[in-house]
Amino acid sequence: MTSHFFAYIDKLRWVIRWGLKRNTVPENVKEHSWDVATIAHALAVIRNRVFGGNVDVNAVVVAAIYHDSVEAVCSDVITPVKYHSRQIREAFKEIERTAEKELVAMLPEELKADFSRYLVEDNLPQEHQQLIKMADSITAYLKCQMELKNGNMQFSKAAESIGERLKSYEQPEIDYFLRVFAPSYDLTLDEILAPGVETAPVLKEVN
């Protein structure tokens, strides 16, 4: 059989996040998924190596890659709208569950069980869900900080609410990541490369 699955989720590149805000740097869901996957990987490793955890790092990363795949079906809905009321929140949750089933149904029969482990949120262990949500919040926070640094005050309230959300997790992995890695996001490439990096030799003029 022919499967449209990967061609369909590849359309995530055309789903733009933060749709009701002016963005100085547009962000699509496909690149957002990369950010969440890499930060979820970091959080899982930090939990294991620094704070005595025993999480399946690879499973967390795979689930994080696909965490917003349903948005190929139902697009991105900004948080204030999705959580405007209990009824709207529950309605969107049902839409997302239906989208998960539609995506799994696109796969060849022999692959469905393997993919549904990661595509269907309810199949994920609670710890994996938590780490991915934490990574998702960190990426959103970093996005807000970048927009604010660019003078875009439309992200000021979002930055505050997401900052409070990060505090509410009360997880040391978040503090570790924000302390060790986040400050560098404000640096230019020249500043990142400056300490201890040898510059390329100057080419000699051809005689």
C-alpha cells in the first residue's frame, strides 16, 4: 500500500505558531517540534544523570518529535483560545484525539502499533508527558524572550504567564536547563564562538 503519513505531517512546516501575534521571527510547527525534542532529550538526560531518575530517554525524544503532529490535521490553536473555557478545552481535546486516530490510520497495518505508542498522547507514560510539556513550555518561554529582545511587546504577557507555568512545575531539571543553557540564547554567534576559539588562518596572497 501507499501511505500518505509522512507527506501529511511534513505539512507542519506550513502551520505557523503564535498566529494572533505579530512575530519578528515566524515559527512553524515543524521547527518547533525539533526544539521540543532536543530540549526534552536534555531534560530527560538531566533527570537521569543529575537528579537520579530512570526515564527512557529515547522514548521521550521520539514522543516529543511527534507531540504536535495532530496539528497537521487541526492546525495550531493558541493557548488563550484553547483554554478559554472548560467546554472549549474539552472540545479541542476531543478533536486532537480524533486527529491522532486519523494519523495512525494512515500507516501500514504492520506499523500502527509501534507508531501509536508515540502518536497517541494517552499511550505515553505520565513521566514522559510531563517532560515533553516542560520542554514545550521552555521553548515557548525562549521564543517570548527572543521576541521581547527584538522589541516586540506583544509577547510580554505570554512571557509572564509561561514563566509562572515553568515555576509551577517545581522540577529541578527546568532550573538546571535555564541556568546552564538558556543564557546563551541571548548571545550573537560571534559571542558564542569568541571564548577560546581559534580563528581561521588568513589566506596568503597568490604571487
